[in-house]
Amino acid sequence: MTDSNADASGGFRVLLVDDDEAFLEISKQILQQENNYQIDTATSVNQATQK
């Protein structure tokens, strides 16, 4: 990843995209606990491109 993916706190921004909302929530929690990631989620390609 490049520095353009880093947020102001020095962590990385991650966009998770999946149509299974339960999977997204679990994945988000795991990544937030284990890493310094800013996580955003989307349930469709259209929603992801808006973020």
C-alpha cells in the first residue's frame, strides 16, 4: 500500500465489500482489534464506489 492509503493517525484505510452484512461486521471488528485500520464497509459495488 502507498502513503495515500494512510489516514491522519498513521493507520490504513480499508474498504470491505460484501453482500453479507454479518460477515462485514465480524471482519470489521477483527481488523479494528488487531490493527490500526480505519474500516469502512459497503454491501454492493455501487455503495463502495460512493465511498
